[in-house]
Amino acid sequence: MAAKPEILVAGGGIGGLSVALALARKGRRVRVLEKASEFGEIGYGIQMGPNVYPILDRLGVFAKMAPHVVYPDALILADAITGDELSRINLGAKFRARFTHPYFVVHRRDLHGSILEACRERDDIALEASKGLVRFEERDNRVLVTCEDGSEYEGAALVGADGLWSPTRGAVVGDGGPRLAGHYVYRGLVPTEEIIDRSHLDSMTIYIGHNLHLVQYRLRGGAVMNNVATIESTRFKRGEPNPGDPAELEETFAQCAPRVREMLRYISRERNWVLHDRDPVTNWTKGRVTLLGDAAHPTLQYLAQGACMAIEDAVVLAAEVARHGEDFNAAFLAYQAQRMNRTARVVLSARFFGTYIHAGGGARSLRNELVAKRDPDDPWEADWLYRGIAVPD
Ligand SMILES: Cc1cc2nc3c(=O)[nH]c(=O)nc-3n(C[C@H](O)[C@H](O)[C@H](O)COP(=O)(O)OP(=O)(O)OC[C@H]3O[C@@H](n4cnc5c(N)ncnc54)[C@H](O)[C@@H]3O)c2cc1C
């Protein structure tokens, strides 16, 4: 019997590699076309909710990265202005009983590297770097992709996992560029022994203040502390020049307690990330082409779920492809239908959570009162998210 035609995936990030692996495990041959000259991830941490644990486990990825994973003991919200803890969600036995699986944090390179390794172990996945998709067309039950270097690939279908600025999305949805949030992120990784305030070393802590927050958690067996400082730029809101530059980072953090201001020393000023998302859409599939991960539903990071959603997408998409045989349009529409509302809820909830944690004045006072009333062992607000999806076989 002739081998089934290859499925093309544009983008070799966490989403693209996850879907390649999930499809291959369903018996499909896959070719991943990655724009960058190497497959890789940035050198910082990522949080993973209990919703993705069973998927990474099923894909054979979790076992590979298990030695590097850290399990924080709690998710803590602290007031950046006073430095005091406001509330916590305990991540111990009760949490695991409620959500079946643990919450964990991991270095992005350990996560991406483990998925990459699992892909490399298979001869039904081809990985090609320096292959930026520039356009595609559907022709005679095939998708023809043209890359920046002029090379062409033919596949039975195309999954656009090509991120926030996805050219695949440009052709499928055609809704222009993503929405600029006016939020700016700085990161820093430092050896744990350099951390001065050691009160929350074992937790994932978010210090929240007016137009800012700072996240801290440890990686790589606890050896290094991952620090992420975010500001909601008032310069951006006023249309002023240089929004979110290092000077505005300092100015915004000036309101914080000395122990929180101190933490800016762990943050690199060399680079910042300009945050975007998109309004949810209902048409990210066209013919034999669909989108996945940030290409389909980019979100602000405030629920720490963008990559988790891409990983969930991957297994749902692969299951629908397996169910629909060569009818890729039916498979992709079924995948999209299952993923649309859940990912839209993440996008919209993340926007709301950003407003909530960045509150000032009377809103801050109300927020702190509400947050303080939370039961650390009853995080019911997270049920819809952390209970996850029915993971397809
Ligand atoms: C500050 C910050 C913190 C975050 N924290 C978390 C967290 O704790 N937990 C979580 O789950 N998520 C988090 N996220 C979100 C998460 O990083 C993203 O949602 C996730 O990386 C998306 O994966 P992706 O594969 O869809 O896209 P990407 O990671 O963007 O990968 C896209 C890939 O496509 C390639 N590409 C681009 N254009 C082309 C082209 N034309 N042709 C071929 N390839 C192309 C790119 O080089 C890249 O390799 C965070 C995001 C930010 C900004």
C-alpha cells in the first residue's frame, strides 16, 4: 500500500513540534518547516498547568524532561507595594487530588528540547530549518508551500504553527497584525544563591502593583531563579515615545516596597518583549490548512497558558485527523470547533487577569480584599482550565 502523503507543519516551536509528534504517533508522516536557522527556544522558564501534564506524558515527552522539572509548593500573589503576601494556592496533595496532575515549571529549552528529541527519534518526522514559509496554495487535493529560499514542498495538508506573526494566518484569516497590548516584559535568570529575599524560594510568586507585576520561580532543580518583570506602559497609553523602555521599567517599579524594587537587579535590560494578543476568531481553518498555537489564538501570558493551549491543540488536531482519514477539511473544522471556545476563554480571561493584577487606587483595595478571601485549598476558579480536556488516545 502506498504511504499516506506527508502533512506539512510551518513552525517548529512548542506547538509545531507537539503537533508533528502527535500526528506521527497517529501514523502520519510529517515535515516541519522552521524559519530560524536552528530549532530552539529562548533561555527562560515556562509554567505548565496540570492540564498539560497528561498530554506531555502520553506523548512520551514528560519522562525526558522530568529530571529538570520543578514543582513549586504554592502559587502566591503578593502586593508589590507592601511586599506582603495576599493569597496563595497550595499545590500539594489537595491540588493534585483535585486536578489529578501536578503544576510544574521548566526551562523552555528543556521542554522544547524534549519534544524535539522525541521528534528526532522518529523517522516519520522530517525537521528542516531555514525554511520560512512565504506562501502556499491549494492545488488538486494538495497544499504547495513556497519558502523564503525558493524551495517548494507539497503536502496533503498544512498546519500553520508559525506563531504570533504567522503568514499562514495572514492567508487563512486575513485579520492583519496582532493587537499591541502596551505591556512590556523584561526577563532575567540568576543563580539562586544570588537571591537576597529568600522568603518564597520554593513557590511561584507574583508581586502585583499598579501597572506592573513581577514573577519569580526556580528552574533546573532549583539552581536558578527565573524572574519576569512586566509593566503596563503609561507612555504607550499617552502615545509618548519609547514606551516600555528600561527607564519606564524603573519608574513604574519606584512605587514598590524596597524588597520588590531590589528584585529588578535580577532582570536583564538588554531585551524586552512587546506583548500582543488577538481577538478570538472562528475561522482559522480554510480547506486543507489550519492554524495552531499562537498563530490561531495568541494570548497575553497572564494565565501562563499560551504554550499549554498549543500542546492541547496538538493532540486534538491529531485525533481529528486520525478520525477523518484524508478529509482534512472535516478534520480541521472538527479540531477548530473543539478548540475555539476554550482558547477564546484563555485569551479573554488573561486580558481580564492583567487588568486585575495591575489595578491601582480603589480597584487595588477591592482586589486585595477579594483575593485575601480565597481558600488556598479550594481554587475553584481554575477548575475550567486545570481540569483540562479529555485527552484523546
Ligand atoms: C513573557 C511570556 C511568558 C509566557 N509564559 C508562559 C507560561 O508560563 N506558560 C505557557 O503555557 N505559555 C506562556 N507563554 C506563551 C507561550 O510562550 C506561547 O504561547 C508559545 O510559545 C506559543 O508556541 P507556538 O509554537 O504556537 O509559537 P512560537 O513559540 O512563536 O513558535 C513559532 C515558530 O514558528 C517559526 N516561524 C515563524 N514564522 C515562520 C514562517 N514563516 N515559516 C516557518 N516557521 C516560522 C518561529 O521561528 C518559531 O519557531 C508566555 C509568553 C510570554 C510572552
